[in-house]
Amino acid sequence: MRVVGGAAGSKPVEKVGRVTFALAPVVEGKPAYAEAIFVTAGDDGSYAVSLAPGKYWIGPPARARDPHHYIPRSGAVAEQVVTVIPQDWTHLDVIEVRWAP
């Protein structure tokens, strides 16, 4: 988790912990939200998912559940796309961003 403060010059604070995110295949350049799976990392922030090679979107579960009405909020997982390569491990840090007053 990354907490960003509102004070000028303040640095983000990062903490490792449990986070839930959505993971969906990218088909023809767009996330296939209907095919999303939901992953929850452990208390130590670790997770593992077995995937076929290809491109995948990672992001907030709320966006995958209802992409047409999704409104970004504090505490949402930062969206990103990752490519899974055959016969290899892909390491990815999933960041949940929260805003402090």
C-alpha cells in the first residue's frame, strides 16, 4: 500500500500487506473484464497465480465488476498491464494507493 500525503514536500509511505486485485486477460487491446479473476495477497503481501502466456490487466476489483460505472477512489489498486512469458516467472508489485489529508 502506498499512502500519499497532501502536505507539500511529503514523501509517500509504503506498507506491505493484504490487498485484493482483479486480473483479466487483454483481448484485442482491451481488458476482458468478464473473464477477470480476483486475487488476495497474504498478510505479508505475497501472492502467486498460474497464468497462460499473454497480456493481462491488473487493477481494482470494482472496475472489473462494473467497468462502465467505475469511479476511481482512494484505496484503489493502480492499474497496469503485464506480459506473461512462456516458461518464465513474472514478478509484479501490485500497489494500492491511498490519499492522506
